[in-house]
Amino acid sequence: MSETGTITRTCAVSRKGQTTLPLAVRQILGVRDGGEIVVRTDGRRVTIEPIEAEHSDPAIGAFLRLITADVAAGRNVGALPDDLLQTLKGVLHEVEVDLDEPIEGDVCL
């Protein structure tokens, strides 16, 4: 994102502590409806930054749903072609894999 000039807008705060980000601010941040922001304070100064949406490409989501449905239904799922299998074995011949080892870190399956 490129640097922008200073924009000043006044926002009302409701009894519940809610406010609306002005359109100009949302546009600069690139925050759309349903988007998320992070709010940080440093003394009396407040910083608002957008949170980048993970996997925001709708085509990827549709593709993953299609694959999930095929796997669940047993369609279009089969053994790897022999040439691909041999290539993988050749590349991975020195790699030890423990299928029972717990997965570390964040994983979304």
C-alpha cells in the first residue's frame, strides 16, 4: 500500500462504544464489508490496520470444495500415475516420514 496524505474525519461513538469507519478511511485501508481490522493503542494514540484475509480468492474456495466433495464421494480419486510415483520416490528417497508424528503449527484441513 502506498503512503497517503493525512485525512481527518469526525466519527460519533454510540453508547455501546461502536463507531463507523468513514468511507475514505475504509478505502485507504482496503477494508470491505465483513473485513477485519486490528486496533492498537499507544497511550492516547490509536492505530487501525487492515487484517489481510486468508485465501480470499473465491476460485480457490470453490476448487477446494469440489475436491472435498469428490474425495468424500470417491469420485475422480485414484492412484498416482506410475511415472509421477517413481519421480516422487526418487526425490524423497532420503526423507524419513512418520505418519503417526503429530503435526506442529497451524493447519487447516
